[in-house]
Amino acid sequence: MTRSSMASVCERDCQRRRIGPSMRAMAFGRGPLLGMSPGALHWLLAGGVASLGWISGCRPATPASPSSWPQLTLTAQDRVLVLAPHPDDEVLGCGGVIQQAVAMGVPVEVVFLTYGDNNQWSFLLYRKHPVVLPKAVRMMGLVRHDEAVAADRLLGLSPEQLIFLGYPDFGTLHIWTSHWGDRPPLRSMLTRVTAVPYPNARRPGAAYKGEEVLQDLTAILRDFRPTKLFVSHPADHMPDHAALYLFTRVALWDLEPALRPDVYPYLVHFRRWPTPGGDRPAAWLEPPALFQSQIPWTIARVEPDPLARKRAALRAHRTQYRSNATPLASFLRANELFGDFPVVRLQTNAAPVALAHDPRASLEPYEQLSSEERAAFIGIETKSVSVEHGKLVLTIEFSRPLGGAVGASVYAFAWRHDRPFGTMPKLHIQLGPLTEMVYDQDQPLSEAGVEVARQLRRMTIRIPLTLLGGPERLLTSARTYLGEVPLDWVSWRTLELSKQ
């Protein structure tokens, strides 16, 4: 996108309070986010992308009141590792847990995936003018680094307990989907570099490639050997949050059985959540209504004194707090919240496992869409998955038939213990009203053997397991979109295939 087109996107966003043409590229990891505007960023932070979870319908409901939910317990034998997509996420999701671990004297480390150097809106307020030149953007990344050091010192951590990786803000999901193996490294949208540019990062010069991210996380996990691991949630609307979860999940699989920590994902960005917003120290932080009975949640209580220090640490992230005080303060509650989707285990030639999300969400276009986009809205209502006769079978039912410029994409990334993940297939199946294309990363596969059976509102996709490299596990997601505008998006989920 040229600078002139970027300006037009920003102007349209501010005028219409809707996402710009580059939002789909950012949200789903396809191409650089050159048109990020204040309106688009607000839309994203408010949860404009649907990102609803695929869920198995066979698990019991979570108790209605957070006060009765299981509580996180730390012991003297624990080792606590917090993985944060950006500086400030460690405070939002785990500020109370970090203080508890420090008070108990257990080892604690915090790892930041990015320097948060791509947040133009907060930097605009901080510097009083746009930060767009690559060198200036990198300098703002160093500002956020220093804010994190100051904030985490208030929580009891020294700079030696903080690790900064320096991968591209708003670029890591794109690395996840399209930058493995012989694919070139990602060029960051605003810093315009293809490798970690910060001299105080863990590994300056590391290329913006999937293998490099995975190498760093795997080495940190192997060296620190956490017993409790806190990481961003796969249902989080912010792409870097989803990406960090995905890379971490693969790193943990690669380290089995030697390392199996308890994993506690924390949610930060989700549509109209937390509700009500603002600093409410006596209120419970409850999950979005959609997930209350779909995910087993655990809470960590935050007493008044630790909450006051968490508040001070959050305000120490000054560039972020100035521009987003109310949504950030919404995590100053009486508890912190952790939970993950259950793994979907598939038996060969068994009945399909039904996966679904709230059908109301698939029938309600978002208010940020234009009238034309709302008229064209198509959501994902239900999905089922099975393994039949050597093929992965995915059935998706849409709220309406695909038509016009509305398309859908399905992702299936394969893992097995005896092959490097970077060499495993990473399939992207692009569905139009009448046609389909199959890609491995962004490379088309002419003889893929993928079958697509179409009905009015339903598509059944059969993927040979041989095309997926004979996987033991799969990470999968799906979305709908209108041109460059995201319509509906479901969270990445883990499928585990039977060894029979």
C-alpha cells in the first residue's frame, strides 16, 4: 500500500469508525498493516473481529460465580514464566500472580514477544505528532522497553528477570501463517526491517521467520523449565496474542515429555469485554458470556495492596495508559482470570465431533461495518470435524450461502514429534462462491487432492492426511471476509488424532 492510499484509509476510518482495507491483512496474518488508523485500532481493541471459539459440546459447564471457581495455587517448588505479546500485557493479565510469586521467593521470568513498536495511536498522543519514520518507530519501541522495566520493578522484578525478543508488533501472526522454510522473512510494517533491530533484545539480528520465533521460545522454556506458564489466549482478538499462544503451544509439544508445565492462558482483547469497563477493584473479572460454559476457568485473587501496585505498574506503561486508560483499567479487578479451550480428540472413523459458537454472533453484523458490508455479512454458525478413511473432514455451515465478493478460509497446520514443525504442511484453503484454492503457506498447490462438497449453506472439506504429513496434532481456524474486510473469525483450536 502506498503512503497516499494509507492516508485515505486513515481518513475513511476516522470518518466512518470502521476498519480499513488493511485490517484483514493484520487480523489474519496476510500482508503488512500499512493502513492502521486510530479508528481501526479502536475497532480492534474493542473486539471488532469475531474470533469466536470452536468448542466441543461434551464438557460440563463452569460454575456461574467466579468466587466458586478453582483458584490458582503457587507452591515453593514452582517456577513461573509469563509470556507477554507486548509490554503492558504482563501487568494486565498477570500483575497479581507476578507479585504473589515474588513474595513467595519462587523464580519468575517475563518474556516479551515484541517491543510494541507499532502502536501509532498511543504514540501519536505520547509524542503529539505521528510516529512514522522507521528510526522513530524503533525509538518508540525502546520507550516501551523502558516502561516495561519500570512497571515490572514496581511488581518486584529486576531487569535481569525480563527478556525482550523483538519480533514485529502486528506481524507475528503473519510470520506464523506465511514465513517458514524457504519463504523470505517478514518485513515489518513501520520499522521496515526483516530482523530484530534492538541491541538489548535477547538475540539481535534474528530473522522475522517462524523457525526463529520457535527457536527462541523453545530455548527459553528449556532453560527456565517453568512449572506454571502464563501466555496470551487463543481467542484474543489481537493477532500477536493469538500468535504467541500458537508458537508456545508448538514449542511445548516439541519439548514433551521432558517438560509439561501447567498452562494458564489469559484473555485481554475481546469484543465488548470486560463489561462494565473502568477501574472496579471490588468487582470480579468474569470471562465473556460466550465462554463461561465452554472453557474451564481458574482465578487468582488480587488483594487490595497487590492491586494498588498493579495499578501503579499499569500507569507506568505511560504511552499506553494515556491513550487507553479506561480499557486498561478494566483489568484492575479483584481477580485475574485464566483458562484454555479443551483439546478436541478425534477417533478414526468415529462420529464427527460437533464444534460450534454462539449462532447469534454469526447473525449479527458488527456496528463498525458499512451498510454494504452489513448487507453482505456471512458468519460461521457451526462446524464439525472427523477423520474418515484417511482424510480430515471439516464441515462448515454458514449463516448464508457464500456469494458476491464474500469468501472463506480454512487453516490446518500439522505437527508430529519426529519432524521439525517448520517443515510440516501449513494448509490454507481459500473458498469462494464457486471455486477453491489450496495453499501451503502462500504457495498454491496444484495437485493437492483436497475435495470440497458444496450445499446451499454448507461446505464439507476433505483433506488427505498424507497431504498434512501424517499429523499427530493439528492447529486449525476459519474465517469469512468481504474483500479486505473481516466478517467472522473463529479461534485457533487444537485437534489430536488417535494413534489407532
